[in-house]
Amino acid sequence: MIWIAQTNLDKFLVFNFVNLEDYGRYSVAMVVSGGFIMLSQPLTQYLHPYFTSIYNEEFFQSKYEKYSLLLTTFLYFVFLILLLCYSSIMQFWLRDMILVESIKELVIFFSLGNILMLNSSFLYLMQYAKGDLSFHIKVSLIVLISYGIFLYISLKLFGINGPGYAWLLINFIYL
């Protein structure tokens, strides 16, 4: 329930702060930056049961570090490619250079925020493996409230690019 609120809070606030054209650009940027989450899913889906089965083994910590490094390296490599080839990739996909340039900042900040969130998700995997999610739930509530505040302020100060700043900031703090 907390995750649903967190992933939809930005859409609710953005929709109420910007015009429909800006909201459309925001939505396209979310689709692009959401690709990092999709890229991580096969590994994290594999790790849920695997970490649970080896949690009490002496090599759990080394496996945890290995997979965390693997995912982080992969995602930052993909981000570097996106950063270096942004215009070409996005122009090929969207066929609208004005749109491509108008969402660049949002895509970059949300993508980095998503990568940081995925890095911190390994803490969740460890707590899941242990069978105790109480810390995760408490922290998630704090993150949700903080994100809402950061999001509101950033929308007021920076307009449509504000949510990207807020997402990166909250995930940086959480990490």
C-alpha cells in the first residue's frame, strides 16, 4: 500500500500543478526512466527466493555484495549509454526532437533516482530474506512523507523539472 502511494503521489501532485502538455512530457519521461526498473526485475525476482534460502549461510554476505555490485554496475553502464547517446536514442524512439530535448532533464534525474532506489532495494531483499520487514515499513512511511514534502516544494520552485530533483534527492538520502 505504501509503495502504491509513493509511486502515484507524484502523478497526483504534478497533474494538479502543471498544464496538460507538461504532464504529457512528464509521463513520457517516466516511461523512459522506468526502463531501469524493468531492467532490474529479472535479477531481483531471482534474488527473492535465493536470498531467503541462503540467509543463514556463512556466504550470504558475499553473495549479497556480489549481486548488489552486479546490478549497480549494469545499471550505471546502461545509464552512461543513455547519457552519452541520449539524443540519438530518444530521437529514434520518439521522432520529435523538441520533445526529446524538453524531457532530457527529467529523464536524467528520474533515471538516476531509480538507480539509487534499486540500489537501496537490496536492503529490502535482505530484510525479506530475514523474514522481518518492520524496519522497511517504518522507513517507507518516512520516505513517503518526506518525498511528498520534497515533491511539493520542488514543483513550486522548479516547475515540471522539480519532481526529478525530488526523486533523486529522496533516493540519495534513503541510500
